[in-house]
Amino acid sequence: MKSIKLTIVVGVVLLFPISSVGLSLSEISQSDALQNIKDDDIVVLVTGFGPFGSYDINPSQLIAEELDGEVIAGATVYGIVLPVDFTDSVEEAVQAIENVNPDIIISLGLAARTRWIQVEKIGLNLRRKYENIIFILQRLDPNGPIIRISSIPTYCITKEIRNEGIPVRQSLHAGIYICNALLYGVLGHITENNLPIRAGFIHVPLMISQNPVGGMHLEDMINATRIAIQVSVNC
């Protein structure tokens, strides 16, 4: 039995499917480093998405690539890419959980209109959908609860990120798009299978090179993710 392990899942909202970056699920399962992980080692899985819409660069992709292979607070980090799809993103995250056997999952996604790190508290059983140009809301899971609550220490993470001078807020919920669907779906998988895993979600803004007025330096986003890992390991 592992005493403590950590998995970070970093995801991002996308509108169009793109080619994967970082390690694929198959590459993770065949990784020499993963094969050498001991039962009591801490494991971190980082997933990110690529460019979407008018954004040629997605900061979450760069975070996943940067953290891949790092050891943070004793946790070994792995990076993969999730597809841009309400269902497939959750299914591949679940497959990654089975491959890596995580204890903590932190999904991280792009919120292009925000100016700060957002540590999300709740996943909603809602998604937005357009039918004949009409905007409607649907349940992600017809039989699921209205909300699922993040089980990572969101308050402590927010506090420690703020202490480093990085703009951050504790946010109520992860929206009604793919980021929220990933959080809600991963929390549901954990509950339904009685897994000893904590999970949560963090949104990041655009980089300052993409939005000089409201963007954030990539290194600050990377450091904020490192802090989230450290706090989750130690709290």
C-alpha cells in the first residue's frame, strides 16, 4: 500500500481537436521512469491541451511540458495531453488514472478572460450546448448529483500562491464547458470506484505575451502549479 502519492492532471478548455504534445497515455505506460516507481513513491500526472480558436499558444500545454519529468516535493511528474471533448477528455483522464495509479488529481485549464489563477471549488452537473444556434444547458450525468466538490486543499493552495505574489482567487465553480466536465467526471469516477484519490481544478489566464494588459508571465503559472503540488503533498 502506498503511503502517499500525488497525481496532477492538467487540462484546458479547447474548441478544436489538435495533435497531442508531451507524453501520450501509451508512452506513460511504457515509460522507464514509471516502471521504476516504487509502491511508496509519489506520482504526478500532468495533462494539458494545445492551441484553440484564435490562440496559437496555450499556456497549459507549456506548463505540462515544463513540469514533465520534474520531481516536486518528492513527487515525480509526468505530462500527457487530453483530447478536446466533453466525453473523451474524461475517458482518457480515467485511463491515465489506471495507468499511473494516482492519489491526487489536479486538472488545470485555460480561462482566457481571467487575469489571475483561479482555484476552483465545485464541479457542476451542467454543460452548455448549442442546438440550431440556440444556447441550452444539459446535465453532464442525468443520474449524478448537482455538484461535486473539489477534494484538494483549495484554500491553502490559494493562500500559498498569493504569498508568492502571484494573482490568485478561490473560485466557486469551473464553469460549464470542458474544464468543468473534466473536474465533474474525474470526481465522479473517484466516488463511484471508491478510490483514495483527491481531485481539483485550477484555471490559468493567457500569457502576458498574448495579452499584455491582462495576461500573466508563464513562469508565474508554472510556479503556481508547483505550489499546488507542494501544498497537496504536505496538507
